[in-house]
Amino acid sequence: MNAPFEFGLWVSVLPLLVVLATITWLLSMALRNVGLSEPLWPLMLFVAGVTLALHADPRAPRLSLVLWPLAAWAIRLAIHLTKRFAGKEEARRHRASRDRHGPHFGLKSFYLVFLRQALLCWVVALPLQGAFASNRPLGALDWLGALLCCLGLVFETVSDWQLARFRAGPGGDAAVLDRGFWRYTRHPNYFGECCVWWGFYLMALSAGAWWAVPGPVLLTWLLLRVPGGPLLERGIGNRRPQYADYVLKTNVFFPARPRK
């Protein structure tokens, strides 16, 4: 049996995300730093999940199975991104956008960055609504999804720690990290995030919410094509001469043994 898709419930989440985006945008205007959008991403998705859970049947068997991993993912990532960007200048991609869009980028960033992020979160959160959409008993897909979420959290946490330690060491600004998880994929943290959200989708699918698939598909596309691999890798070769060799040996996303 398919779980029903409550369009009105899904729409009701969007205004809250827009309010969060607007408040953060106003703060970014005062600080002149669009990087505030970085920790906003996990917080938006956590707020969306809690909002959807409050509207769900309290007997829904997947409430705890989804909310605890979601909270762990959101809190860890928000803290990590806040520590990474707090007190520092904007990331290169934000500075490039500021240069490209001219002196009024602060105003334009409301719809170019913050409103866009709210809309993306709105779609990505679909598996959370799907997981709460029915009282179907837990099954094998739920436990497989929970396992995939845990795997993703481990991958994200360890790879971010490895990168932070590497950057803090000697030569971190010019060398290339090719150890640990970074030996097997050029973006292990993105791979981990992808696992987390496909794990949530497996739980939604177990609840009968096949219609939640646009969420993880959109997230995967974003990580692979937009703010992920290609964008972050532009210009790295100029700053890190060894990076070209690393690219030839290492998969861009899915972990695999390095090529010779």
C-alpha cells in the first residue's frame, strides 16, 4: 500500500524555511558574509524534519528512527561548518559570486543564495515527510536505511576531521590530502551526506512513500554537479600542483581503490 502524499503539509513547511532564510540573510548583510548560508543548510533540514514530525501520527513507528539520526547529522554538520567559517572571510565561491554580481550582491544574495537554499531544502526534506506518512510496521528497508545513515555519518565525520587536521598541519595550504578516506574518493564528506539522505529515503520507501525520491535525487545531483565536485575543484590545480595527479588516481565521488 502506498502512503498518501499530503501536498498541503509539504507546502506548510516552506514559509518556515523562507523565514529562516530571511533572518540569516539579514544577518549576513550586517556581517557582509554570505558564508552564513553554510551552517543554515543542516539547520533548515532539521527544522523541516521536526515540523513534519509534529504533524505526524505520534504512533508512526519511524519517528525516532528518523529524528535521532537527523538530529545527529544536523547538529554535527552545523557545528563543523560554524567552526570552519566563523571569523573568516567568505569562501572563494562566495567571493567569486560577489565579484560576478557586482556591488549589489548583498541584496541579490537573498534570492541567489538564501531563498534558493530554502527551496532546495524544501525538496530534499521529502523523505522525512515520507517516512512519517504511514504507520506501516518497520521492515528490512528501515534497518538498511538506518545502517546507511550511520555509515554516512561516520564517513562525513571522519573525513571532515581528517581534512581539518591536515589543513592545520604544515603545508596544508599547498599539499594534497590523499590519505584516510580521501585516498579512495575526492569527496568522502559528500559521499557520506549522500548516504545519509538515501538512508532516509529507504525508510520512506518502507513506509510506502515512493514519491519522496526527488529529495535524494536532487541532493545527489547538487553534490555531484553544482556546489560539489566540479565547482570546488576549479582552480585547485593552480594552488596545488600535485592535485592533477590526485585526480587521475582517485574517484571523484564513489569510494574505490586508487588507480595506478
